[in-house]
Amino acid sequence: MKRADIERIAELARLELSDEEYEVLTRDCQAILAYFEAIRGVDVEGATPTGALEQPAPMREDRVDHDELVRPPRDTAPAWRDGYFVLPRLAALDAGDEPGPS
């Protein structure tokens, strides 16, 4: 991985990086990619799986549970009507013409 690659990624992510940050990230990405290359070269032929791969996960009943709230929303709402929060009207809607497709 080259600095140009890091610059492109930073541009796509809209990140502003210093020269020092570019150097550090380039070096770190090169080390990560080198590690993956080392892993790719490991001979796993004949290796036996371990851990969760030996047995499938136990099945459980598929059901929906709801967490009970300590306080219902209406108790914390500044205003509540007919099961809904009541909020102030948007000032932009009071200006006359409502926005619409142009």
C-alpha cells in the first residue's frame, strides 16, 4: 500500500490528515497487509477445526421479547396527547408556502 492509496481513502472518507498521519497510516496498513500475506502462506491442510466449528450453536425458540421501560414515555414527555409526543410546529411551516417539489 502506497501513500497515494491512503490519500485516496482519506479523500473518500473526507478526512484531513497531516503528513505525519499519512506516514503512520501508510506504515500501519503495510504492516497489516504483510501480516495477511503471512497468514495466507500458512499450511492448514489436515488441520482440525476447533471451538465453535466442532458443534453447531444450540437452537432456541424464535420469539420476540420486549424490554420493559422503567418509566413510560408519557412520563418524560413535555407534552403528550393520544399516545404521541406533542412538539412545537416548525417555524418554516408557518412562513406561508410549504416546501414542495420544484
